[in-house]
Amino acid sequence: MKIIQAKDYQEMSRVAANIVSAQMILFPGSVLGLATGDTPIGMYRQLIEWYRKGDLDFGKARTVNLDEYVGLSTEHEQSYNWFMRQHLFSQVNLLPHNIFMPNGLAEDTAAECVRYEANIRAMGGIDLQVLGIGHNGHIGFNEPGPVFTKNTHVVTLSERTLAANSRFFDSGERMPRQAITMGMGTIMQAKRIVLLCAGESKAEILSRAVLGDIDPMVPASILQLHTDVTIVADQAALGRMSMDELSANGVEVVTERE
Ligand code: GLP
């Protein structure tokens, strides 16, 4: 595991965008695993800027997203499909047939999970997976629980996640209680993983994920077992881990700029 320490959110976003673009320049046909949430928005903005300048080409890339709410159509402004169109897809030259997201309106959600998982396998797996982290340690929508669920599955959202994400829904509107998410096995099979984390409110969970036991109650902790994980985090998010603890745990830290 490697940590790149960025000064602030903007620098974290630029470093993450650099990692994604390096992947795309070296391997234009990459399968990119993408995430939603506030954290990657700055990275998407930077990627769009480089695309507009002509420095980046999404023409051959394929994307798979981590998750989607059950019951929201792609036209619902809180669907992750809408989010991705807003923050990336509509602004770069990704081809529509190369964009894959779980269908939140599938009548048979179990069959949709099987289809989604099989599609990722058929593409040869994910080359670079971008992740955020929830305050309870979730990645995608893999909530804390007794086990790490392997494949794409339907999940019932935890109270904490509902509380965190309810701010996006209109008052009076019922927020979806379930989501379809890639499983931990799906994510762990990605060849490379980059996890973005910003802000003091994430410092404690990030430290538990990086230094704590590998525990399904902290889903992100399983990333300790992956051989190619880079965490790009701002100083605030790294505030609960000392350099000594990190090096004692075999974590290499690169400081972006002094
Ligand atoms: C959501 C998403 C996750 C995301 C997390 C953190 O629930 N399903 O993929 O990483 O929340 O979001 P944020 O970046 O807004 O803190």
C-alpha cells in the first residue's frame, strides 16, 4: 500500500487525475472503475480540463461504476447514472456503448447483479478502480457487516449511510433503502486501485482502514491485502496516522509537495 499525501483537496484531485490519465495514456483501452460521491468530483473536473485541452482521449476507454440506487431511474437527479453524466460522461468523448452502470430499475435485481458481474469479467476485469470511502468504511456500497460479500449484490443501506446521503434528496422524498454495488471480490480483482480521501471527518476511518485489523466491519480494510493500492489523501484525512505507524505497517508515504 502506498499513500500520496496531498496538501489539500485540489492537489489530491490533480494527483488522482494524473494517475487516471497515466493509465489511459499507457493503455487507451483500459477498463476504468469509477466512483461517485463528493470526493472524486475534483478529479473528474481535472480530467475534463485535460480532455478539452486535447491531452486526454477517452475514445477507447470503457467504464464500469461501483454502484447505483435501487428504484431510481437514470433521469432521477440523485441517481448515480445522472451524477456520472453530469460530472464526466457528457463532457468527454466516452462512447455510450463503453459506459456500464448497474440498472437501478431492473425488475429482477438479483439477475441484474449477475449480469453486471459477468459483464465485468467479460471485459477482462477492471484495470484501474477509483474509490472513495464512506464514514463507516464502506467502499462502493459495501456496508460494514459480518462478512465481505464477494460479487455484485443488492445491499440494504446502513442508517449512517442513509443519514449521510439523505441530504441530497428533497424533503418528503423517500430515499432508496437499497443499492446495487460491486462486491469486495469484484473490487479486489481490479489490477490497480486508487482510493481518494479528503477532510478531517474521514481521518479516523482512514486510519482504521489502513492500520487496523482486516475486518468486514471496516470494509475498506481489505484493501491492505491488495498488491497495488494507492491512497491519495489530503493532510487533514491523514491526520490520525503518524509516519512511524505507517512505516511500521509497511506503508510507503510519498509527499506530493513540501
Ligand atoms: C457513497 C458512495 C461511495 C462513496 C461514499 C463517500 O455512499 N456509494 O462510493 O465513496 O459515499 O462519499 P463522499 O465522497 O461524498 O464522502
